[in-house]
Amino acid sequence: MKNILSILILIFGVSLMAQRPQQSEWTASWITLDKENAASAGQYLFRKSIALEAVPETFNIRISADNRYKLFVNESLVSTGPNWGDIKHYNYLKLDLAPYLKSGQNSIAVQVWNEADLRPVAQFSYKTALIIQGMEESSQVINTDESWKVLKDTSYTPKKQQVDGYYAAGAGDFIDFNKGVFGWKAIDFDDTTWETAEKVFEATAQGFGFRQQAGWQLVPSILPDMELKKERLQSLRRAEGVQVPKTFPQELTAITIPANTKATLLLDQEHLTNAYLTLLFSKGKNSGITLTYAESLFDANGVKGNRNRVEEKEIKGRRDSIISGGQMNQEFTTLTYRTYRYLQLAIETQDEPLVVEDIYGTFKGYPFELNAQLDTKDEELEKMMEIGWRTARLCAVDTYMDCPYYERLQYVGDTRIQHFVSFYNSGDDRLIKNAINLLDYSRQPNGYTLSRYPDRQDQVIPTYALWYVSILYDYMMYGTDTDFITEKLMGSRQVLNYFITYLDKDGSLKNVPGWNYTDWVPEWNFGVAPMAEDGSSALLDLQMLLALQSGIALEKELGKPEFVTLYETLAAQLKTTIKSKYWDEASGLFADTPDKQKYSQHANSLAILADIVDDPTKQAIGAKLLSNEDLAPASIYFKYYLHLALNAAGYGDDYLDWLDIWRKNIDLGLTTWGETSQVETTRSDCHAWGASPNIEFFRIILGIESAAPNFEKVKIEPHIEDFETIGGEMPHPAGMIKVAYDQKGSKLKATITLPKGITGTFVWDGKVQDLSSGENTLSL
């Protein structure tokens, strides 16, 4: 091992230098209200009026803010942001404001807020501030400097949330409209009493290797504008204390809550959503309004049960609070999107009636388009496809997320499944590349990536750092930007180098620090697979082997032969050690630890995927994975790897028998996939790692996989025993891959259409047929 470490030190040299963002020239300044106290919580309103003789063809700007902003031009909402990054990679967005401008005076208004210590765990912050830069000479009239006016909006206070379970998604909003600022976005608003904005930094000298200015290092976001789409709540499920017209809330309908009244309305979106909630109301001086958002309701024992039922259940969860100022046409819109199926509106009026004018949501999400299609008469699969796509979309905004309600954190393990949903269902790789960038930024000085990023808590899950190397391999196979992945090879090497330092003499991993999470298995302690007293574990060794195999493939295609030699040497040794250390001849399975007392679907699935046994042994292990009820079971998350392993073991035609946990979700009324297999009590009702069937319908049933880097070759091996006819199409970087299968007895007619320039193979009944670009018709 000492020799290996010496080689690594020589190879890496000064490679531990952090990746640095590319700085563009900025002539605008970061501005704030009170730079001495700008890290405290608060909401700040920035304004500037600009005069234009005519509407320009383009008016391009860059914009960023800390923590977050909403930009209004002539009272129209134009942009929300910035997209999440960290202080050394702080995102700005590029926008063209020309469509929102007019000749004469124009109002530029920006709402900026800071949740301070209550902000999301994914939100990095330096201090409250705004920066806008015109990108051409004519648009630099908008540049942030002392010409801007600013006011602290004292009506806002971030509201601490009381949510069961780990919660990391930020504050609620408390708004007292008695202190509100009204009409401030309008062109004719009088801001003469507002403060002059202060520059956060004085002018700084740069050069000769020095950068004296602290704070944000700005980088352009690679993401498109987020989708914003108005959506109405669908039904009223319960009303207390007030009579409600039948048209509410589906249609614009006013409701009057009498004076000195307590009223509660339980509304149902009828599917889970991410949306900015807007409440329009009038009068009701000093009335208290509480908005509670929930994925589902709870019975007296805290059990969710069937999500469609509301009888004898209560709502609890994330909240916003409002005090009415008594004015006409008051408008409350949440600062950030809320996640909800159910929304409870609780109102307590004082001496004046309150009129609810309207309530609705504005959906927010990454603008993924569903470009895949599954052609089947199986309504259950169509339903699963719909639910899976909704789940994936709600867990994708400016990053992938494990869940939108509780955490909004981009975990490596979740992201590996999510990015395959993107590849197979959409073909848009921008959020994938954004995720890889962010995870790369999280690399620590000794090489490993954090388990999730952006993350202010610096959580370490070693197994997730290993999955990061596999994500790079996945992109190499399914993506197209070779230069992008080549740039990430140094990070891959550093991750593997870190784990190599924990290899024992036999090549086995020992005592890797951190939360060695594998899966939520009830009998495992906090998701950690069994370990021997000396710190060894089959799951850790198998993940190390899979990461080495990914590293080998990356280096062979894009890297250096020295690393191929190193990784192949380590992988061969580790493969031998795993077979001698964990294989139990009597049971015909791999054990979780060397004492061979515990066994899991996890270890045996990864052993198949790591290709450390021959095909007959894979088949025998696969049979036990399906029949042995004593194995620690894979949860809805790890079933992704279980299903891949069963398919590799030759059981892909049984795929429809593996979907019981998804059927249970449907039976219990979920409209997205839950976090764990304990559906009745699972914390989160929306976890994107459960959307793996949206991959498997195309990868296992229709049989479509990448067979070469950049998806330049395709392998198609369908598993359609349960279907007379089935087909579909999925996006490919060069176009669309289309398949149609028609079975009659032992005869198969397959029509395969590949994009121009793409070739591949079709595997059926052990025989391989070549496929050319264009349409291929096979009769087998």
C-alpha cells in the first residue's frame, strides 16, 4: 500500500487546488441597506426608475442576490433566483428585459430577503445584497450603485417551522400588513423618503495573484429560467365556521368571514405540487390568518394511511402567518414555493369582516419536458409513469432534491437515480451537469465529496462519494459533453485516492469515517449495513469495487493509462478478496460481513452488478434474491439496484412482479412516490429515488441502454414476456430512439428506429442482431 500511495502523491502533485470560477468583469456594485448589519434577517425592497426614448430590441442584464430575490419590471414578475450555489460559486442569471419595457419611465423593483439562521440548509449566504449589471452599454443604466433606493420592509419576519422529522427547507413567512408597503412596484410610486443604497464593498485592487475583495465569486448559471405556471386548487374538503360557495376554490370566488369569527377551510390540490401560494383578501383589520401546508393528513396516531381520506384526520406541518392591515386588495404571495397537496386556511377575525377574494398557486419547477412515451395498453404502467414523472419534477428545481417538502437537498445517492430519469424521460442534461458541478465543488481538502451539496452542514456519507464517481461514468455513457467530464477526472481521482488510503493489505476497505449509509432497512442501525468489528463490510467493499470499475472506464476513454493500471490492480485484488471474504458456499450468497451471519439483497445485488461471478452463479443468486425472505430487504430506493441486478441475472421478464411497493403507493392515494417502503408512515410523500420505474420501463422492459460513450452505440434487449404488444420512444442526443414489439406465440416482430449516425445491437433469445441508423424491422 505504501508504494501505491507514493505513486499517487507523485501523480497528483499540486492537483488539490480548488476549481475556481471564471470571473467576468463587473462594473456594477453589490448594494445593500446597512452594510454593517446586512447579515441579519429581513426583507428589503430595491427600486430604480429608468427612462427610455424607445423600447430596445434587447436589454440584457445579469442579476444575483443574497439570499434570494424576485425581480419585477413594470410590476410584472420577471425572474426569481438566484439558483443555489456556494459563496465561491455564486450564481447569477442572464435575462433580457426588453419584452417588459416600454418607452418613457420604467420601474425596476427587486424584493430581496434574508432568512438568516432560519434559511434552508442548502442556502449559502454572505450578507443581504443585490447586484444587477447591464451587459451592453445601453443597458448599464440599470447597474446597481448609489442611484438605487432601498427600504427595509418591517412587515416581514421569517417564521421558524415546527415540522416532525429532520427539516431543512427554510423559514415560513410572517407578514403584518399593518406595516406593509403598498404599490412600491409601480412606476409612479414615491420613493423619495427611501434610503440611498450602500455599496457592500469599496473599490478593490486586483492583480499580481491577489484578490482583496471578500464575499461572493460570481459564476453564470448554466440553467434555463424556471417554469412558472398558475394552477388552481381543486376542491374544498372541509369547512368550519363559514358558508362556502360550491365554485370555491376552483373558480374565482369571494368569501366573507364575519367579524369575531373563527373559520377553517381545508383545500385539496388533488395532487402534490410545488407552488408559490397567493392569497388575495380585503378588510378584516387585525384578523389573523394561518396557512398550513401538508403532503397528507394524519390520524390520531400520527399515521397518514390513505392520502385521499380526510375524515378524523388533522393537518400539521409548514406554516405561514398573516395579520390583515384592513386595506382593500391585500396580496400575500409566499417568498419561496411551498410543497403541498392539502392547504388549510385558518382565519380568526376581529371587529371587521374579512373578504377572501381569491387563493391559488403558481407552480415552480425546472422546465423539464417529458419527451419519452410508453406505448402500452397497461393502465397501471401508464399510471406509474405519470406518478414517477410528477415525483421527478417536484424534486427538480434549481438543483435535484431528495424531497421538496422537508429538505430540498441534493444528495448524491438520490441524484444518481434522478439523472437517469432525466436522461431516459427528457434528454435535457443541463440540471445533470449542474449537479455534477455542485458535487465537484463539495470536494474536501482530502478528496472526498460531501454526501449532498449545496450543504452548510457538511454531511459525510462515504458511500455517496463513491456513487459520485459512478455518476461521472453515467454521464460519459449517456451525455455528450466529453470536455465537461474530462475536466472532472481530477475530482474522480481525488475521491478514489481518499478511499485508497483506507484499503487494508488485502485491498478491503476498513473503518472509513462518516455515516456509512446504504439503505433504509428496518433491522439496520440508521441505514448502515452490518459491519465487522474490524470495520469491514461487504457493502463498502462492493461499492469501492464499482467505483474503481467506473474509474477504469473513465480513464480508458478520457484519462491516463497510469490510472487504468492502478485501478485495475486494486480492483482485481478487491474482487478476489470479496469472493474469499464474503462468499458463503453453503447458502450460495454473499454475506454482509466476514462472519457470514447476516445477508442482504443489497450485497448480492451489487455483487451481480460488479460482475464478480459467472452467469450461472448470477442466475442462482438472482433466484434467491426473489425467494429468500430472510435477506435484509431493499427499500424503494435500493430496489433500483436490485432490479438492475435481477435483470442482469436473467430475470427481466418477471419485471411486473417486482412493483408491489409502487402498487401500494397507488392504493394509498399517493400522487408521488414515498420516501420509504413503510408507506403508511413514511416521512416524505415525495422522494425522487422512487421514480426508478420511469427508467426501468425503457431500460428493462423496452431494453434500451447506451453501449458506448456519448450514447454513440445502443444495445436493445427487451423483456416483454407479459406483453403481446408494447413500444415506446425515448430521447437520444442525436434524436429519438423508437421501438415497437409485436409478439404472436414464439414469433416476434420488432421495429427499431435509431437516430442518424447511431448504430447498435438487438439481443433476443441469446442471439445478437446488428442495428443500423434509421428504421430496422426484425422478424424473429
